[in-house]
Amino acid sequence: MQQKLSAARRLRGTIQVPGDKSISHRAVLFNALAEGNAEITGFLPGADCLSSIACLRQMGVVIEQSGATVRVFGRGLRGLQEPADVLDCGNSGTTLRLLAGLLAGQPFLSVLSGDASLRSRPQGRIVGPLRALGAQLDGRDNGQRAPLVIRGTTIHGGAYELPIASAQVKSALLLAGLTGDAPMRLTGKIASRDHTERMLTAMGIDLAIGPDALLLHPPIHPVFPYPLSLHVPGDPSSATFWWVAAAIHPDSAITTLGVGLNPTRTGALDVLRAMGADITVTNERLEGAEPVGDVTVRGAGLRGTRIDGALIPRLIDEIPVLAVAAAHAVGETVVADADELRAKETDRIATVVGELRALGAQLDPTADGMVIAGGGELHGAAVKSHGDHRLAMALAVASLVAEGETVIDEAEAVSVSYPTFWADLAALRG
């Protein structure tokens, strides 16, 4: 599918972005392990989250889904059934990596695979740590790539130091630890998205959360974890596309309602503020265990900045569209410490640089990020998403201030995380 776009004369409106992808995954996966039933509203019915539902159904979990409302009939911590076939995770790295941890301590054999893109991504980051806990995992390239074969066994407690700041690795270990034979203590680089910690705690799991360590006690009482009904807040990664669109357009005012404001996820807001964006946050509140609010962004002149260090885990998925903001800003922007971008749906350093260059942006790749000159005029061109949903949406945002027509190939990729993206864009253009 191709999408043809031209510069927008103005951008105005109020948008309810889809439910948070990270929380949607966890809500169905964790409630499948609960003793009881849960209703999830605001669920993201994108392809990635539907992969999680499909895999759980193969293991005997009854899940009813109607649009953004999902009912999960939990089978208990040790109630999953051995799947009769390979568990197809589609394009979803979150599904594969969290399931690897969840299944490591289950008493059966399972095989995790996915599409060509997922099978090409490195999985050693979860296989190595899980093996250190006693898990029996193997796969192509000595477990570096899917398909992964998991022979459920006893997971050992003890101490483990996280070598990288990754919410997926941290979550896989915590899920494995739920069926462990002793408490598990995680130290090292634990500062990453904390949706897993918040949700497990809300479900009654004994998880002590400190600034330097997490201590998980495997549940002994059979009713844990409790089922947790919740409303999923709007995904800040999806909202960032509209925040950037408003920030770079001279005639704009866009409000995103009910967006998750978890501090581990608001790095993009911090960067846009540092660049001089006009941002207002109102109606701040708690929904379940997550802070949310309404965010309004208006057009403003932007300046270059530096994106690195502790910021990276808080905005890794937003870097493609932040690169668009940087290309439009005055002065240089440097992205560093982001080598994880090379292990996403595409090598996002190479693809973001290549496609934005086609639109006239001045930027160069580095080993762990990119340098963006900024200040140049963008022009329309034929570009492609490479099947990457976030790149497709970033290119669409860039087109809104580009002279001439932009044609995006493989534009259907947006359905992975934001099925209504093109309709919302049309509404904002008026």
C-alpha cells in the first residue's frame, strides 16, 4: 500500500491515541496467569498485541476480544497447556521475549517463532540471562535467533545483574522468577520501562522495588497473581508522532487525551521541551497503577539538542520521529548510546538516516546513533517504511512540512501499533 501526502496548511484537533502497546501486551499475558477473570478496556488491537492473544489461546487461555475491550479468563500460574504447534509471535518482539520468560518455568515444551523480520533479530539478550537462571532454551545460531525452543524446567532464584537497560529482558526474568524455587534479586541496569513491576505489584505479587534492585518472591498461595481489570492509557510512543507534528508546524495545536505519563516513558516530552517546544499537560491523574494526562502541543521554533545516556531507554521507540523534529530544528542534534536501534524491526539507524536523507534532511549515521544537522528544508520524495510501523509514521510527520508530494511505500505497516493512524492524520488536517 502506498500513501501519498503533501504539506499541511494547518494541524488542529484532539486525538485519543490507541492504548499503550507495552501495557496491552502485559495485561493479557499476566492475566492469563491469574486465578480469575479480568476485563481490559482501551486495549490496543494492533497486530503485535493480537499476536500475544493468539499465542495464549494456543495454550488453552480463553480470551474474548471485541475491538478495544478484552476479557481474559485466567488459568493460573501453572495452568497453561502445552501448545500443539509453534507459537507464532508475528512481528512482535515483546510477545516473543516475554513469552520466553513466562514459559521457561512451565512443565512442557514450546517453540517460539515469528515472521522473517522477527526471526532475524538477536535474542541472545534474553536467552543468556534466562539460561543463567537454569532455563533450557535453544535456537538458531546457538540461541541467538528464533525459532527458540524452550523445555520448561525449574527456575532457580538468586542474584542476577542486568547487563543492559531493557524492559523486555527485565520482564522476561521476572516472569520466569514467578515459578522459581527461591527469591530472585535483580541488580545492574534496572532503569527501564517499569510497567511489569507496576502491574505485578497490583496483582498481589511480592515484588520489592528499590532504586538499585528488584527483589521478587515467587508466590506460594495458589490465588496469586490476582486478576487485574484495568483501562489501558494512551500510548505515549504513538502520541509522540502528533507532538512532533505540532511542534514542527507553524500553524498547529494538537491535544492528545489520556496519554500515559509514566516517568520511564516520557523521555520524548523531555527532549521536545529541551528543544523549545510549546507543551502543556493538564488533567493529570492516576488510572490503575499508571499516571496519565492530556498533552497539548503548539507550533514553536525548535533548537538542536543531545539525546543520550539515561534518556535512551525512556524514548528508544520515539527516536525515528524525534529525528524528524531534529531535522526541522535550528542547530545540531546528536543521538548517541542508542545502538539498540539496530536490533529493532529494522536497523533503525540505517533506515531512518536513509529515508530522511531522501526527503532532504542532513544527517549522518554513527555506530550508536546519528548526527542531525538541522535547519534544512524538506522536500517530497518517494520513500519506504521497510515494513517498520514507526518509520512509516515518522515519514508521514515529515511530509507535513515538506514541499511537494511525499509517497510512502509499505504504508500499511502502521497497523502494527496504530491501526487508525491515517484516519487520525486526515482529521487533524481538517
